[in-house]
Amino acid sequence: MIISIITVCYNSAATIKDTLQSVAIQTYPSIEHLIVDGLSKDATMDVVRQFPHVTHAVSEQDGGIYDAMNKGIAMATGNVIGFVNADDFYASPDVLASVMQVFEDPTVEACYGDLCYVKQEETSSVVRYWRSFDFKPGLFLRGWCPPHPTFFVRKDVYERCGGFDLNYKIAADVELMMRFLEAQSVRSRYIPKILVNMRMGGTTNRSIKNVVNQNREIWRAFQKNGLKPSFGRFAIGKLLSRGKQFISRPQRV
């Protein structure tokens, strides 16, 4: 089986080398790495051209990160699709091998694992540890969702359930995972392993305003996907889960 890895980027010359290197050293043999760049004005594409493992790269105007992700899905020819963006990198060389081992079970349609938030410059320093667990229906109503950079899905699921909804500007990834797991009952499996390291400073983490806007979009996503949330249950669940991320630490990164 082929796995398609999509990297969306814009003016990412400072960080994308780590991303590309982490894909280049993966032990799994059948990888399609696609780069979707939003017409970067810096040296991003010069860095990309240094990595011969990259299967295809485009640099063109897009409508934002989720539009670029949808472009990547349309380009992908692999059986399984995953995303590793330009601030992220795989935690070890065997990440994709572990993922594809799970997909050897034909009943598995999606999988996800754990993620570490790390410092921008000192990437060995863990700031938050996002440890997930097995999905059960109703978990999104309690403020839970898996880390999207660790979320891998069979391509035919995207063909059946759709891609990112561009009506969501900051939480389309959460809406997509909610739609797949809660509304469409996509069969998933949790991999109890750190799959991705993410540099702090992503779009939804930069300000309180963005966090509030993200939660408003998640509330809209509940309605779209036929879920009936309780504000108290959602807020308490999310606060508890986020709090644990700052307290707990992985045994090894």
C-alpha cells in the first residue's frame, strides 16, 4: 500500500527542512510526499527542491490552509492519506511503518496517535503532551478530539465523506474528524505512540481570540453533524483534557 503525506506550507523556509527530513528518513518504503505551497515569498520552495524524495510540489494561490489541504487530497494517489505541516515533524523514523501496519487490517479506516508540542527553537523540549485514547461515540461532545497531524485516513473515506469544509476558517480539521468519527462512524484505531512533534505557535494557539473563535466553530460543527452538546459538559471536558497536556509528560520523545 502507498501512503500519501501532504505538507501544506506558506513562507515556511525556517522550519520546513525538519518536516521534509522527517519524511525522508521514514523506514516505510512506499511514500508519496506532496507539497502544497501558497506562493511563498521566502525560500520555502528552494528548501523543498533540496529533497529528492518529494513526489510532487505545487506553488500557487490558494484560499487558505484548508483549501490547500483539499488540493492535496485531490492530488493524492495513495491508499492512505496523512498531513504533516511545515511546523510539524515525525517523532521517529518508524512512524509511517507503525501507521501502515494498522491499515493491514482491512476493517480499519482511520487511525491516530499522540502528539508533543515542542518549543520553536529547542525542539527537544516538550511544552505539552497530547495523549489520546480509543474513540467512543460522544467523546467530541466532551471536548475530546484526536490531534489532527496524527490522523491518517484511507482515501476512499475522503471520497465517501468529503474533505475539509471551507465554511470553517479555524476548526475545519476538528469538524472533519467529528464528521468522520461521530456522524459517519468511520472505524478508527488508536496507536499508543508519539507520532508527531508540533512547534508551538499554530493558528489556533496564538491568541485567546483564536481559541474562542475555534470553539464557536466547533459548536457550529456539532449542529452540522447532528450532535446535541451541553455547554457545561463540553467546557469542563475540554479544560480537563487540555490541563492534562501541560501536566503529563511522555516517557521518551
